Amino acid sequence: MNGLIVLGTASDAGKTMICTALCRILSDEGIRVTPFKSQNMSPFSITLADEHVMSRAQMIQALAARTEPIIEMNPILLKPSAYMKSEVFMLGKRLAMVEGKEYRDHYYERGIEAIQTSLSQLKKLYDTIIIEGAGSPAEVNLNDRDLTNMRVAEIANVPAILVADIDRGGAIASIVGTLELLPTEHRARVKAIIINKFHGDIAFFQAGIDFIEQYTGIPVAGVIPYKVDHGIEEEDANRPLMAAPDGVDVFDEWAAHVKAHLDWPLMQSIITGQRA
């Protein structure tokens, strides 16, 4: 199956919103596309008609992809519910309330199985998959029990793009640092970089783009200007949601905004596996 995984240099880099845009852009091209996030830690969930519980973010991405949300789009949901504890949902069913260490020690293999089962099912239904990673792939203390980033990219056999949030500052350092901390085989999967939440004139950042590309050897596929009024619920943001203008399809508007600032032919070549 064609596709890619969207990784971030940190939480709230904009992975969810980039995935949402890609789902609508690909849907506009007539492609049967599905979102996927193997494991989401979020208090925001929805209950499907079959009573399975999944993350709200993947439901929103399914709407962007013009497809019905199904539990395979988010096989694992961790809902923070008490101090250092989370409710564990796998394939839509509540299993337990556990602490982090217990989850890592006792649910990893079951999680891998749920991810593999879900990806197999989605492959039967869709042509292309847009996978959202979680946090950063460079959390070296978590890599041995990874259920969200490069392990998922390996299972799905897809390339990766890396998203950095320039609004916070330090985007170049976060890109270089993330790539430096990745094992060689994982770094080789990263085919493009996106600079997200940019303020000001992009022309003034050209020297930054040149440095990133020369230092890392990876192309910058786009610099996405900050858009405050996209009107789409965000996963990690501590910002108030600003409504989109009346009469606007929020997914069309957001997808057009992102695509206008992407090297779309490059992105297409990555998604279809044509870029080495």
C-alpha cells in the first residue's frame, strides 16, 4: 500500500493537521486514502456505531479523507484518567486502567498484534495510508517498546516525513537533533522535511532552508504559514479554536492552504514510493 508516516520533532509540531490536509488533498485526487494512528494518548474520543471507542483526531482525519471512521484507523487509545494512569483501549474495547510501566511491560506484544491486524485490514480497503506518529521518534528511552513511530513505519513499510514547529523557535536545531539521534536505518526512511507554523515572509527563511538541505541531505518539502482560523479541532493545542469564515468547508480550506506551500510533486513521489 502506498503512503507515508508523518513524524514530528516534538508533540504539537502539527502532525495531526498535516495528516488531515494530506487526507483531503489525496481524496481530491480520487485516491482511496485512510488515516492511521497506531496509538494515541488523548482525552478526546468518540464512540462508533458499533460501540468501539477511538480517538477523535482520527475520526476528523477520516472526514477529511471522505471515508467512514473505523476502529482500525486507531487500534490503541490511551485516555489519561488519573495521576500516572491511563485507560487502555485496544481495537475499541476497554482493557484496563494501568500505569506507564505496567503498560510497557505487559501490553507491548498485544499492541503490535493490534497494529498489524489493523494495517492488514486497511490494506484491503484503501490504496493509500497516511500514518500519524506520536511525540518524537528520537525519544531513545522509549524506542525499545515503540508502538507509534519507526516501528510502525517498518510494519507498514512506508517512508517518513519530519515536521518541525518553527513557531516555538529552535526548529533547525530540533530537525538536526532528531535526525542525528535516529539509527541509520530509521534516518534513511526520512525523505522530506516540513517547516510548520511559519510567521512572516518565507523569503527571509531561505537561508534556513538551504542550511537544512545541505546539512541533512534531505529536501524541505514546504514551509507552511501559520493559519489561526482553520476551524478544525486540534489534538494537543492549548490554543482557543478560531472558527473558519462562514460557508467555508474547513477541510478544503486547510488542504488548499497546505498544498499551496508544499512541493506537491515531491510529496506525491514519496507517497507512491517513487523517491529512493
